Amino acid sequence: MTGKRVTFSNTWLAGLLIAPQLILVFTFFYWPAGEALYWSFTLEPPFGGENQWVGWQNFKTVFEDPLYWNSVRISVIFALSSTVLAMGIALVLAVFVDRRLPGYQAYRFMYFWPYAVAAPAVGLAFRFIFAPDAGFVSALNQWYPGIWNPARNGVDAVILITLANAWSMVAYNFIFFLAGLQSIPRTLTEAAAMDGSGVLRRIADIQFPLLAPTFFFLVVINLTDSFVNSFGIVDITTAGGPARATDLMVYKIYSDGFKGKDYSLAAAQSLVLMLLVISLTFIQFRFVERRVHYS
Amino acid sequence: MVERTPILNILTHLILLTGLIMLLVPLWIVFVASTHDFRTVNTVPMTLWPGNQMIENYTLAWNQSGFGPKMLNSFIVAIGVTAGKIAIAAISAYSIVYFNYRFRSLFFWMIFVTLMLPLEVRIVPTYAVAANVLRPYQELLDLVGLTSLVNTVAGIRLALPEWSMLNSYTGLILPLIATATGTFLYRQFYLTVPDELAEAAKMDGAGPLRFFWDVLLPLSKTNMAALGTIMFVYAWNQYLWPLLIVTDIANYGTAVMQLQRIVPGPLFGEPPRWHIAMAGTLMVMTPPLLVVIFMQRWFVRGLVSTDK
């Protein structure tokens, strides 16, 4: 680690300053993570007493459960489609805002707003907008009765939570794409313009390639976020239904752990999700060059 | 730039406008729905123009769900978490950057690795810890044999008291305060501070605390604002954690939690009072929205420079 040339030598004070965070990290991160590991390999006896070591049995139960694979499948579909949607829209908007035509500041300003909206609030808003019998999209049903009903139709429900999630992630992606575009030296695009390449040509040949690191960073962040932070949206819009059509991995951990009170099964599932997050984060650190932009 | 591209310019404006509509129409619909009466809000197709029931709806939503104390709780939690994160990030990074001791890289990595352990993947055991915070330490004591040692030597059972954080502000705030991103941001900032400042401070006889308080903290105001805005939004929008640890909703419920209770629909066998639900939604989303709007510059800088 690059340190300072001038340092203080009071080791006690140094320890005292970092202790609060270390205590918090130990109590609320490492200990629970360790406990999840322990629980996932043990079972609580029905009549109390010490947990008993059962090896891989919890994982076997989880992996042999078709309901678990159902939730994995839905989570993957949900994560991939909301990532593609959110990043695609954000990229197009950022590229065109970066053209800096008159009025671009107004767009840039308002595109941020959705980021501030809490996931359950997004969920409730979308639940109303996409309700089958009221709201905005219900007009579809008037035109063709029964074509849209997320409360009954699983596919509609998945579309609903995907749209809600993508909507709430566009702003974040937009900010990063725009920051990435603004860090491309103006002289580069100017030189290309002098050489006669048009706007779209410059976008394709200069801006997109130079955005690659930002793009890759965002892919990882979006996937992780969709796998991990989707609880608020699902809980309010569909509560995992109809018929488990939107039973995402996070939601299943919550319902198995807190509603089913099966800590061992929930812990085994948590561990799988943890491995997923760790590998995604690892990919990010390993392959994505960290780029800090100062705007 | 240099060329004239009238058609592409029109297209650009069209695309940007479409984007704006996509991103803002949901908010507009929430607002419009919150200003109509029960009958209008359930009419298909819905009107896109505000009605005149705004004050009635908001008053009803506010009183019915007891939004007053809940908003207050949300403010207490959001400000507590924000202040806590900034404070703890500033001092931990100070310890890592400005002191030279053996374990500082290890400590930094220990904090940084928590990025890979979001709340959702350790939710059940974290809840268990919050229900009895000192249990990890009790089990550690048992594990290293200190408990049995004290028991044989002094005949006392070494038992730490039970401390539950359920239904308390401490429980809502403390587990969210540890911050890898904040520590990283502050570390980066300290590394850009010229060494001459510390040298000069030392020469003038200032100790480490004095230097931290009088020199570094004032210099880090920009950092603080950036970190503060994103953390306020993060903390206000917390949902899963409060939902778990608060059962005493009358006293400790937060505004965002309340959303779960105002979902209308046939699910609870009551008429779909969407106008009240949307009024509640808009009230809950307003404070962080205002923070983002008014602190835009700091907010963007905070978001981009922490890179999660």
C-alpha cells in the first residue's frame, strides 16, 4: 500500500481510531457470515440443544429442490434482462446528452432523479401504473380484455418487476456512462471530426471503445445489484407470486428463513448467493481497471 | 462540434425527450393519482391531469399511517447513519494512512472485503446478532477457554449481559454504519493531501488529533458533502433491515417500511384506495429526491468517486 512519508508514531491512538470500525465489521459482517457458514453445515435439533453437524446435507436439500432452481432461473432472467435494459437505455441517453446540444443540462439534471427513489416506493408506483384494473397500463385490458394481469400471469409479473428494477437503475448507469464519456479528451473527438468522421462514426469508433472499462464495471454492478438488492421491489409488487413466478433468490432466503424459520436452509442458500456476489466482485477487481474520474 | 447535422440534432432531441418521459412519467403518474378521489383514480383509462383532492388525500394518508413520527424516525436513522458513516470512515482511513503499524494493510482489507457481504446474503445471522449483540463475544470467550478458566479459578460464571438491538434506534443505525466505500474514499483523499502539511503541523508541535481536527477535516469538506448525500439517500431508502428488526411499528417504524402497509388491493379485502397509497408513496420518496436535486453536484461526485 502506498503510505505517507510523514507519519505519526502513536500506535495506541492508531488502534483506537480504527477499532470502532473493526468492531462493527466483526460483529455485523464477519461473525454473521461465519455463522451462515456454520448453520449451513449443521441442523438444529427439533427439541433444542446444540446444532448437529450434517455435512453437505443442507446443500443437497437445497439443490434437489425444484423450487430452488425455479428461483435461480427467475433471478438469472431478472438480472440479465434488467441489466440489458437499464444499461442500454442509459448508454443511449448518455451518448446523446454528451453531444451537448442546447438544453442538455436540463436533461442531465432530471435523469438523476429516479436514483433517489427507494426500491419499495418504485415497487408501489409500478404496481399502480401496471395494475390490471386501474392505473396507466390497464387501458390495454380495455382494448383487449385479460391481456395484462401481473397478479395472475407469471410472465406479466416478471415483466413488471424487471421494468421496475430497470427503471430504478437507469439513473445510476447514466451517471457513470456520462462520467466516462466526459473523461474522453475533447481533442480526440475534435481530431476525428476534422478528419471528416461524422457523429455516429465517432460514437462507434471512439466513444464506445473508450467506454469499455466503464461498461464492464457497470455490467458487474448491475448484475450484483439485481441479484442482491431486489427485495424491496419484489416484496411490494408481487410478494414472490403469482405461484412463485417472481420468487427471486433473495426473496426465497427471506421467506425460508423468517417465515419458514428454517435457518439452516436459508443459510445454505445465503452461502450460494454469497459465492455469487464474491465471484462477481472478484471478476470486477481482477479484470476491471479502477478508473477514478474527477469532474 | 464542427459540422452541421440538423437531422441528427432533431433525432437527438427526440431521443432525449423520450428518455425524459420514460424516466419521469412514473413519478408524474404517482403525483396525478395522489390528487384524485377514489372514483377517478380507479377509472380506466386514467387521466394524466392532476385533480383537486390533493390536500384531502395527503392529510388522510399522513394521519392514517401516522406518517409524522415515521418520517421523524426516518430522519433520525438517515442522519444517524450518515453522520456515523462519515465519522467512522474519516477516523479509520486516518489510522490507515497516517500511522505506520504492522497490521494496517490487513485492517484495510478487512474493511474492504465487506463489500462482498451485502446485508441480503447474511440476513438471518445478522438478525440473530442484533437480537443479542454480545453473543459473538460470549462465544469467543467460551471458545478460547476464558469462561471455564474463570469458572474454575474464581468460581464465577463469566456471562456477558444480553443486549438486544431489536426495536431501537441503535439497531436501526449501528449495523449500517460500517462503510467500505467511505473508508476507501477517505483513504484516497488523504493520499492526495501533500505531506508538507503534516510535516508543518508536526514542526509546530501539533499532535495527531490536533492535525486531524484542525487541518484534515476542514480540507475534507467536499468529500464529506459527497459521501453525506449518497449515504443519506442510502439510509433513508433502507427497507429490509428495518422491516426485520422493528416489530414495535408505532414507536420505531420508518417511513419506507410503512409502504408495505399501504399497498391497497383485493389482497386485504378492501377497496383499492390508490389515491391514498400514491400520496403516501410520494411523501416517502420526497426527502431523498430533494437531497438529490439540491445537492446534485455533491451527489454525482460522491457516487462516481466511490465506485461502490
